[in-house]
Amino acid sequence: VERNDALAEQVHQMEKQIAEAGGGALPTEDGVLPQYQALWEKNQDLAGWLSIEGTAIDYPVMHTAQDEEYYLRRAFDRSNSVSGTPFLAAGCFTGCGNYIIYGHNMKDGSMFGSLISYKDAAFRAAHPIVQFDTLYASHSYEVVAAIETEIPAEGSDAFRYYDCIGTDPEQFAQYCTFIEQNRCYDTGITIQPGDRLLTLSTCAYHTANGRFLVVARQVD
């Protein structure tokens, strides 16, 4: 965790410098936002940065299209790590309609341990915004739904949320229905076709193969 704290410190120091210089820092030659340039040069599996103000979530997000779970038990520097590093679903790409990010539900509340708090509507009201920056652009997302679900059994025709990266309109519509039918409480927000989504996924223990999702839609 210390290593992630150091990475976050590095990113936020750079953001502070940019703000003090009047903001609006231009991406570097390769299009990477300056606050992520140094990290990206260290490890080009870096796909972006995820943070939720007022929670422990302030982490790099990795992407390894050929080996989705590479960072499941690895730190940013690829060393072994029980808590791993949040990572994007293999099929995701910059600009896909639904970024799916996986992270461990750690007992100490690190990684995606604090996500479970979104079961409570009051927590969602206090933490409505999720920030997910790709390497190339910063975006804010508002939390639309918290969902307790599970990985369907082999051969079941239940909807598999983890297949929906938002590129197929029919599948996206099914995902919207899945969200409406399974959310823990009504946030008053309905997803529309064309919305860009962010789905945070972690293990949950309400059932065998349980998963807890926080779904948010891009607002800027």
C-alpha cells in the first residue's frame, strides 16, 4: 500500500504544480497527460488513474489485454502483491462505452474495500463522484447504481455484466435493464443510450461467487 501512496503523492504533486502554473497543461508529445507521464514511462501497462474523494481509492489502473488478470496479485512495479492493482477488463479500450475496472475487496479497506459502503444510499449521497482519468483525458462520473450480483453458473443464460464494454448497442440496452432491476436503491438517475459508463467490480460475500458493482456515468 505504501508503494501506491508514493505513486499517488507523485501524481498529486504534479497536479498541484500544473494548477499553480495556471492549469491547462498540455499533454506531452505522445498525448499522455503530464501528471501521468513519469508513471507511464516506468510502466506502459498504465491505463489511467482512479480516485474517489473521501475514500481510500486513489490508485493507478492497469491494462493487459493479453492477460487480463496480470495485476490481480501484482503491484504497479510488477512485484508480487496480495492486494494487486486495479485493472481494466481485457476488452476495454480508450473511448469504449463502459470501462470495467476490477479491484480486490481487501479486509483493511484498501483497494476496492471501501466500494461496499455504496450499499448505503447515504454513502452514495456523500460520495457521488468517481474520477477516472485515462492517460489522455480526465473525466468525472456520477454514481448511478450499487449492485449486489454474482458470476452466473457455467451454462446459465443469466446476463454477464463483465462482457459489456459498451460497444454493442443491444448488449448495452441489456446492461441498462440489468442495472435498473438489480440496484440496491434508486438514485433518480436513469442511464440513456449514448451515456459513457464506468463499472467498478469487486468480490462480495453475500453469496458464492458474489460480486459488488458500482456503476457511474460520465458527466464531464
